Amino acid sequence: MKYIHIIKFLMTHDLTHLKECWLVELTSDKKVSFYRVIKSYLKTRSLQKIYLFWWRLANEMYLHGSDKQRDVAKKIQPKLISKFGIDIMFGARIGKNLLLVHPYSITINRNVTIGDNLTIHQNVTIGQSHSPIRIIIGDNVSIGANSVILGGEIKIGNNVKIGAMSFVNKDIPDNCTVYTQKTNTIIQNN
């Protein structure tokens, strides 16, 4: 039954954003067609591509679909979390060419707007589940492994690199590299 609602959604809604995302994230072709998308999906062994195929579709259904289509999307989400360990909440606005380098343990809040060409490594958290948040991340941003971006209203500019194990809780301007300094203390045991 869920496939009927998915097909109906694909046939009756404006799929411009979904097609643009699938074009870069799945097919790497100059033209996108459902045939190429499905063929690419069926042939791929990439966890990233499988996840992005389903998350993009379910998020679009959640944002723009009928009540029944939203219900189908809500049933897809727990399966994605269980299988991939990635929780990108529905409602998050993410531009095309999302790259999940090691697609494990990534959490993104629904009140996040992200531009094109975002690269995320494993164990990244963006946002939190309580207090009002609105995080805006620009284009061409790279977020290193084990990084956390938390806070109320944060704006991260374009062309920003966030180093591994960084904690970000304030605005970052365009064209910056940011990292949290870490020091090791070694105590000799006698």
C-alpha cells in the first residue's frame, strides 16, 4: 500500500528539488529520469546513496504530501534510523549534493537550513531537541568527524571547514576554517 502512495506522490507533485538532488547524489548524469534514478539505486552498494534516495523521497513527501503520504514518510523514518544510524529529521532543508563520507551516527534537527555541497563525516550532531533553534549553514561547508553544532540561532557562512571534534555554538563568517583546540595531558605512572 505504501508504494501506491509513493507513486501517487511522484506523479502529482512538483519534484524539481528532489530531481536536482537525485541527479547529483545518485546518477551523476546530466539528465535525470526515474529510470536512471531507479537503475542507479538498484545497482549501488553505497550506503550513502541508498540512504539519500529514501530520505530525500520521504522528506519531500513529509513536506509536500497529503496526510496519507506524510504517514508513509513517517513510517520510512524509523527504518532509516534503525538501518543506517542516521537521524536527519523531516523538515530539515538541505540543498543538493549532500555527501555523507562515513554515513554513521549523524543527527540533524528539523530547524536547520543547509545550502548546497555539504560534506559531513561520522558522529556529527547539528541542533538539539529542545529550546528554539534555527541553524543556517551556507554552501560548500565541510564538517569533520565527531563535531557538534549546538545553539539557538547560529549562522555558518559559505566555504567553511569545521575540523574534527569541534564544538560550534556561535556564528562563523564566510571563508573560514574553525576547530576546537585540544590538548593532551600525559601523566607518567610510577
